Amino acid sequence: MNTKTLQFKNFDDITLWNNLKDGNEKSFSMLFEKYYGDLVNYGNSLSPYAEKVQDCVQDVFTDIWVYRNGLQSSVVVKAYLLSSVRKRIARLHERDHIFRKATSTDSIAFLLEFSVEHELIDDDYATKEKVVHLNKLLNDLPARQKEALYLRYHQGLTVEQIADMLDVNYQSASNLLHRGLLTLRKEWKGSISLIILLSSTAC
Amino acid sequence: MQKRNKYTEIEDFLSDESFQSWILFKIDEDGWEEWTLENRQRAKLVEDSRLLLLAMKVPDSTLSASDIHNALQNTWVKIEEKENHNDSVEDSKVKFFKKYLIRGVAAALVFGLVSIWFYENHFGPESKVVTYKELIDENSEGLVEQTNNSDKPQIITLSDGSSVLLQPNSKLSYPKIFTGNERKVYLSGEGFFEISKNPKKPFFVYANEIVTKVVGTSFRVKAYSDQPDVEVLVRTGKVKVRSNDLVAKSDEEVVLLPNQALRFVRSELSFNKITNITQDQTLTRNVGNIEQLSFEFTDIPVSQIFETIEQAYLVDIDYPKNKLKDCHLTTSLSDQPLTEKLKIVCNSIGNNTSFEMNGNQIIITSEGCN
């Protein structure tokens, strides 16, 4: 039995996106399947209500399909999706906190805790210590710096795209990233030399 | 990979995908290890970046493929609701203009009816044979087409759990996922359908000039494009058959009950209902394996049930023979599509019994019966 399905597997996001704009359900489904998990993950880092997050992500896709005729044809699909999810969740918060007079996109806090890459650390004790320490420093960073780092290094967005998403100009976005790493490095320099000192005396 | 020679900051490494995959997944496609060792200063920078990456892990997605599949289905439901809602908003806007439009619409309607009458009377007969290709072209959604070029019937499982046993030299087109309020498939040739029950989403089989509508049942449709008639034979449940709007706008609908059949004469566009199928030579001659087998089991060894399913659907079932050798079941699977049958059997065995389907290969995993 031969199955004749159009092979979209090798198409890139923008091809899928433009097919979707033309009403191709298959392309829609493929983009959905490709990004749903990632978007839910990101959404969960912005809201503690896991159920609502899935709802938001599905609503984002619903709107994409329903209003597909009005979509821009040149977008970075991933950045567009992440940004739409963020806006949705911000709106959700707005509704929930309506009596507390909040909020805009910049008031949602990035809740995600970075964790330590367990399986991969087959290194010596000192290295493990360092990683755990760094992890703590990372998690102590202000939420927006953390989110910027996440978007840059986990989602691979450019500084420009991050600026767009967080509703700030290019310089501020790049500052967020830079400051995050700078704080880290400063604290870390001190502690690392300490660790090295400790481990060398232990020998 | 020349650009990395210019890296001077941790940031440069962190955003490098190739570097990430080396650290996180130990996939060193670009010889990072060697490159690092070339230069002492470089090694320090690489080490710092590495530690940072290791400390920045993000929990992996916990969604399974079926979670995502369900979410997608759910999204299609939302889309439908939204589209219906938008339509009704449009409607209320339209109401305002309606009175101005009514005269125009009436005029258009008269014109339309006259043209249809003219068309039906003058051009009708030549276009009254509908081919599979025309049916498919009518439908713009992305359809998947499966063709059976082999000499044995082959099983197709649809997204709603329904199964179709497709005969040789036949093909079936169907959407990968059923959306909207209807489930529509297109058949050329012969197939035995077992439809999963869903009264909210009736199932339609388009075949040549006729449309068969069901909500959940099993029946056979035989519609080869080069044969003079189309046959529908019902085994369980109830189906309704009418002609396709493409050939005739008629309200005539034939209702078929179990063991009743219908022969549609294509040249005359007429329906002949056959209430006693045992007396019809052509129908009885063509009874397939699946229609003869009984799926009523009373205290029957599981192995025998699997054997019956294997014969009916021409599939291979692989199951732990030793663990299940003393298991007996009493169950009725007659009115169920293949996946339902398997689900019921697995649930009745219990003990985390599950199945996996891959084309015509079915693998059962089980720890034995309760």
C-alpha cells in the first residue's frame, strides 16, 4: 500500500507559514506539532496555572488560523509564536487581576527556575560545586534578566527579537542580557577562586 | 566554523548551536574538543561557557505525542467555534442591509433557478456520471490517499478510530484528521467500513454518484468506476444512502438496516433496495472474510480471538503467547472498528495490557491476565 502524503518534513518554518496563510491545514498542524511543547513550556514559566497556559497556546493557534488572511508573510515564526503566547498570558493576568489594577506585558514575572544538567556532569566534585553555585546565581537574577537569557540561549532569539517581545528598545534588551551575565561573572570570579583555593588545600 | 576563532566572550559560545550540542548532548561535529585544546586562553573561556550552560538547564517538555495530538484536535474545535461565532456576528451586520438586498437576491434566485432548470434539461444527462477524481477535486482540504495495489485486502485506521478494510484495486481518500461537524471520505472501488460511533459527527462515504451517511455501524461499499452499479451492504446499525448533489438534487433517501443492501444503477440513477441478501447471487458471492467471521466470543482463549482478528483484517498480531496462554474472554466485538476491538480486548485482559499499531503489524504488550 502506498501512502501519498505531501512531504513537508523538510520545509522550513516560513514555507509552512505561507502555506498556512493559503489555507493549508497540514502546514498548520505541522507547525502546531513542532512548537506546541516548547510554547507550553515557555508559557508555564510565565504563569503558575498550567491548565490555562495550554488554553492560551491553543488560542494563539486558533487566532492564527481564523485570521490567517491578515498574517504578515515575512515573520520569524518562532519569535512570533513566543511573543503571541506572552501577550496572551499577560492579557489573562490582566483579566484575573482586574480589581488589583494591573498590568501590562512587563509585569508578568518569569518564574522558571534553571536547573542543573544532572546526567551530564561526570566531572569532579569541584566542577559540580561550581555548576550548582552558578545555577543558584542564575536563579537569583531579576526575572527579566532571566527571561532575556532564556530567550537568547534556549530559544535562540536575536537581541532584536527579544527587544520586540519584552517591549523595550534594542539597547535595553542587550543591557538585560549583558547585565545578567556581568553580575554572574562578578560573583562567580570571587567564588571560583575560593573554590579553587579550597580544593587545592584539600589535596 | 571559522567564526569561532573570533569568539572573545562567553556570550559568543552560549549562542552557538554547535557548541550547545557539544556540551549538552556530547555531539561534537565540529571538533570543538581539539579546537579548545589548541589555545590555553581559549580553553578557559570554553570552560566558563560550559559551566554556565550546564547551570542553565531548562526542564524538558513533559507533553507526550498524544497530548500534543489531543491539543491539536482541541484547537480545531476552538477554531470551528470561533468561525461559527464570527459568522453570526457577520449575520447581524448583514441584517441591517438585508431589506435593501432582498430584491436583488430574489432576482438572482429566479435567474439561478431558471439556469438550473435549463442546465438540468439540456446538459444534465452527459454529466451524470461522477468519478472519484471529480469528488476529490470538489474537496480542497488536504486529503491523504491510500491505494491498495496488492492482491489482498488492507486495513486503514482513520483518525477517529474507524477502520476500513480496503479491497485490491481500490483507493480511499480521507483527511489526516477529521475537522468540522462531518467526517467525509472518498472511495473508489470496494471497502468494508466499521465506523466509530459519534452522533455529533456523522460519517459520509462518497462513492461515485452516491453518498452513504452513518453515525456508527459497519457496512460495505462497492463502487468501481468502471462498473455499471454501486452496492452498499449493511452488517450492523443503520445507514442512509442518497445520490450525490453533483448528479441530482433529490431528497430521495434510502434507509438500510442490517443485512439489507442497495444497488444503485448508475445509468438510470435509480436505487434498488434488496431486503433479502441471501437470494442475491452477486452480493453473496462477494462476501468477504470479515463479514463471515463472528466476533461474539464466549469464554474463548485470547489466542483464538487474536487469530480471528488476524483473519478478518489481514493483520499480524504479536503477543506474549506464554503469558496469555491461560486467558479466556467473553466479549462481543461485532459492532466495533479494529482499534476499538483491540482496546476492548486489552482492557478485558487487564494488567497494563496495551497495543501498538504500525500498518498491518500489531504488537500487544501484556503481563498476563487477571
